[in-house]
Amino acid sequence: MELIRNRTGLTALAAALLMSSAMPGPATLAEEKPAASASTKSKPGAKAPAPAAQSDVDFSVSIPQVDAVNSTLTEEELTDILTGNLQAHTDQLATLDADSVTVPTISITTNYTTDGETSQATVTLSDLVLQDVSGGVASTISLGSVDMQVDDGEVSFGTISADNFSLAGILGFYGLIERPGQSGMETIYSNFSAEGGTIDAEDMRCTIGATSVAEFRARPLRVSFIEMMAIAQALENDPDDIAPARIAEFARMYADIFTAVESSEILFDGMDCEGTDSTGDLIAISLEGMSMSGMSPGIYPAISIDGLTISAGEEGMATLENFTFKPMDLASTIEALSTLPDDVNEAWFDENWRAFMPAMEGFSIAGLDMDLPDPDDEDNRIRVGIGLFDLTLGAYRNGIPTDIDLVAENLRAELPERFEDEQLQQLRAMGLTSIDFGFRTAASWDEDQNVIDLEEISLAATDLGSMMIAGTVANAGAGLFDSDPDVALYAALSVALKSLNLSLTDEGISDLVFTIAAAQQNTNPASMRLIAAGLAEGALMAQLAALADAPAIASAVSRFIGGKARTLDIAIEARNDPGLSAQDLMEAEENPAALIDKVEISAEAN
């Protein structure tokens, strides 16, 4: 009987799981080989025969000793599993009972041959111990250390351990055993802990921090991993001639994985690296920590990075307090993959591609500072920073977020001492050596009222001023988010602007503007301001003559420009429902006065 055999068997399965705090990774599946007979089984202390070379990669596994106490699997059978013949013993492994199983040393050697040159990597796993194993679940599992030697470096990790390590759960998850009564989530391991270690390369050394996760749970996949790999291999073998039904089958299996696992929060204590670049200059990279929120079915977890610092001497430095990738709801993606028809074709994808879009909640950046050399001037430095940049998305409709909130605070840039732009030179001469500004765009769609609330579109600069726009867009139906582009276009042309409010605050920007303008006209700023205020008042009186409030509006704008008021609020309200149409706004581009009879306008300056 032919069996698919695993080169590294339980060794790789256990090591991959223990070194990963997310999903237990399957061991690499080799080509089919005959099952080992009793006369060819490996003995404790014997070196397992190296498998046949696969293209330019060759593996060998050495296990000098296996000690099993009161085990339902013999030491010879355990050695056979660890050296590759996993599938011949899956049922026995899933029901394993043992006081303990100890493997002092497992050595895996890999030879890579590329263009006639051979490289070697050796991984040594020390002190693999399973304690109190009952019904395929080990009370504890630990790995004393993991060491890897390669041609140009070495990797060393300390103790890795977990509790309630379920061999049966792992084998069931990948479909390597039948588990008729198990369809829900079960604990695969708990209290996972990895001490961390070091990575030494020719020009870099890194110290890696500890990793921990309280629990990882999973359910059996609906299609075995072996079947999945067989389908994936078939797709890879003939990518230009893939049957639509095979694509649909693989898509449904892929969707199943998204709902098959869950976990508690995963924590990583960070790392520190030091080394040199190609010119011998020092490079240092440090990370205070990283976390991933608990996985849950259909949700891609949030990932947060804290305290990242990159230093490269004169080549620059960057620090980042936090980067967070917010969760993604994959429900729509899973539904689309799960219902992919067997006769799927390109036309189907063209019509349904929006269904695959996940509901991404956004991301945020906090405390980013960079100091870099100026490529155009070796005596200048480019110093910029971001206090906060946060994007929040929600209430998705056909792959489009209907709630959007984008906030940026403390976007900073220093003005170089030498700058070719004359106006920037003038700003620096007036004492403006840096710019610190922010903005916000926030809008949401109310499906019941068929309106879009433009909560805020704003821009603010420290010591200069701010601008904010708010308003309401009416007649905004669900067609705006329709997957049919013609329907969406028609809906977009049907919206109407119901109201618009503009707020301006002058905290010094007009002083800069009139100072620069006065210098260009060889006059003084006060005269320029007086002229501009008068021109604005006269122009508005002419344009708004039909409005009863025209004098008050013109006066408010004139007072703001003239420096007698520091704030200006202008409100525009459409007189008729639903509001100003797209046609009205297009006509206003040519003739603004065309809107006078259609809106109410008020203005106030303080």
C-alpha cells in the first residue's frame, strides 16, 4: 500500500507548533513512499536513512535515542514516527498513553544545491519531552532548546513549552485521522511560552524576546490537509489549464480555514539587533514589543507594534511609538469563497469581485519621527514627524465603507535653513522654522434617512489657523454602493447638497500672507490687508445683491480679511428639498449667481 510520508513527521509538527503562536503548521508532505515494514523500521540509536533528493534539496534526520515510559507506542514506533513515517501510526498517536516520552536530541540536516554550489543547514532540537499523556493529550510538552547552524550564521532559542498539548486535536485538524464525534472547537494547546533567543549572522546579531499565548483552539478541517495539498499541487502543475470546478473546490477549502481556528491574545516581547551595513556603518534596530489580538472565526486579528527604533548613524534615524493594523471582518470574503460556483469564469469574477472585499477597520500610526539626510544638500537634514495618523472604517456595504473617519495630528516638518523657494525663505525669515498641522475627514451614511452626514472636513496648523467644512448630502440612496457601476453612477448623479457650513480661524496665517504679498508689491502689510478687505466686500455686495442679508455677509467677510475678526462662520442652506442637484452645482461653476435664488446664506465674524 502506498502512503504519503512526512519527512520530519511529528518532529516538524511539534516544533512548528511550539515555535508558532498562531496556527499549528503542518509538516511538509513528501512524495508517496512505501510503508515501512517491520524489518525496515528505525531502531532507537539508529540514524534514519536520508530520503531521496527532491530536486536540489536533500534532508536527513538523526535521532540517537527515544525514551518512553509506560507508553502505548514503543520506542521503535516513536522513532519511526519522528523519522518520517507519521501516517502509518496516526491512530495510535491520537490515542497515545504514556507517563512520559523523552527525545534527548533530534538533528535535521538539509543540503541545498544551487547552480552547483551546496549549502548546509543543521537544526538540532534538544530535550523534547511529553509528560502525562492520556488519550493523545500531553499534560505538558517542552523543547529544551532549538539550535540551527547555517553557512553564514547560527540561530539559538531557549525553552519552548505548552500545556494540554493535543496530538489528537492536531491530527484531527489536518484530517489525518477520522474523528466522527468532533466538529466543534477544542483546545490544541494552552499556556504556550517561548523564551526567545539569538540570531547571529555575518554582519548582524539579534536578541529575540519571549512569546506567549494563553490558548489556541481549532476544529477539524472539512477537507483533509493531504487532499488540499493534492489539489494545490494539481493547480501548480498546470496553472494554464485549470478546471473551474477545481478552482471552486480549492476556494471552498480555503474559506473553511478562516473559521477553523481561534486563540487568545498573542504577545511578543520584542527584539534588539545590531550590525553593520555594506559600508561598515553601524545599524541598530529595536522593537519593544508586538501583540496580536485573539483570533476568532472569520476575523483577521488586530496586530500592534510598539517602540520601533531604526538607527543608521549619519544615514538617519526613525522611531515609531505604535503601529496598529485594526481587525478585518472576513465574513463577506468567506461567503464569496464558499459559494463559488463550479462553472466559475472571468465574467463571474467581474460581476462579483466586490463580494470578496473584507471589512477592514483601518490602521493607525502614532509617534513617528524621522531624521534623514537631504539627498539634494549634504549640509541639510530632513526632519519630519507624525503625532497621529488614524483611519477608521465601518458599516460596509458591498465592499465599501459607509462610515469613514480619517484623523491626522501633529504632522511636523522643519523648514531647512537653505531653501531655493523664495516664499519659504521669507517664511523662515519671519520666524517660521517648522510647520505643525493636522486634518480630519469624517463622514457617515444614514440608510434610513438616505443622507450622508459630512461631519467634518478640516485642516488646522499650529500658530496659523484652521478651516472646517461640515454639511449634509441628501437623496443618497443605497444605489451609491451598488456593485453595478451604472446603478452607482446614476445614484451619484441623483444626490443633492442640502447644507454646507464653513468655519475659518485666523491665528496668524493672514499676517504671513499679507507680509509676503506686500513685499512682492513694495508696500506694507496693513495697506495690502485694507485693500483686500475692501475688494472682498465690494465683490460680495455685487454678487449677492439679491439677498437681503448681502450687506451683513459682505461686512463679516471684510472684517475677517481686514483683521478685525479672527473667526468667520458661513452657513449655506438649500431652500428646497432635497437640495442643490448636480446640475445646479455644474451651472454654478459658470455662473455662481445662479444659486442665489436657491439658497439661504448667513455669515458671522468675531
